[in-house]
Amino acid sequence: MKAPISHPGTWHDQGMPRSNNDKHPLFYVADGSWPDVTLTSEAPLSAHCGLLLASDLNRTMRSRKLSLRGLADVACVAHSTVARVLNGDVLPDIGTLTRLEDALDHQLWPGPAAIRASVSARRQVI
């Protein structure tokens, strides 16, 4: 079996950790069905960001009647990547996020204020 090709500065480069080793957002689900979930109290900010981003992407795609493959084609990303973002299986890298936002002409990145509000609201529910 061949070892994966390492490209310096990419996620395949063993010297570059991903988000302080945060796991994918779906890992932190305490209750519910993605994206209508409650995250665990240990969920890092990246998980909250992933949840907000996936929810907004889903809502935007529905309002514009865009299919997963249709968006993927316009954004020039793999349809499996769009599916993984929507399902909370991965946090998109900056290139993917930029291509999705450009294709939709819509900001998906929730920003720090929205993430803090999400964390605060979810902790009050628990």
C-alpha cells in the first residue's frame, strides 16, 4: 500500500495539524439529527461554526432550488465535498468555502459574533 503523497502546507502534510485536532462537527452531536442538533458541552468553536455553516448552506440551496451536484458544478468542487459539509462530516477548507460563497454570491462563514451567540445559546439550553 502506497503512503499518501505529502504536499507541504496541505492537510496531507503530517506537520500541519487541522484546527488543533478538532474532530468533524458531527462528532460533537449530543442529541438530535444533523443539522437540528444539540452539540456536547465540549464541542469546540469549530463544531459550532460547522453547524451554522451547514445549516446556512442547506437553507440557501433550498431557497434557490439548487441540487448538490448543481452547486458543486457551479462552484467547481466535488459533489462529495458539498455533501460532507452539509452532513457535518468535514469543515471546509478556505478554498472550498471561497468557491461555495462565490458560486452562491452569499457569505456562508458565520463569523465570530454568530459563533459566540450560538455557543452561548446552546449552553443556556443544556
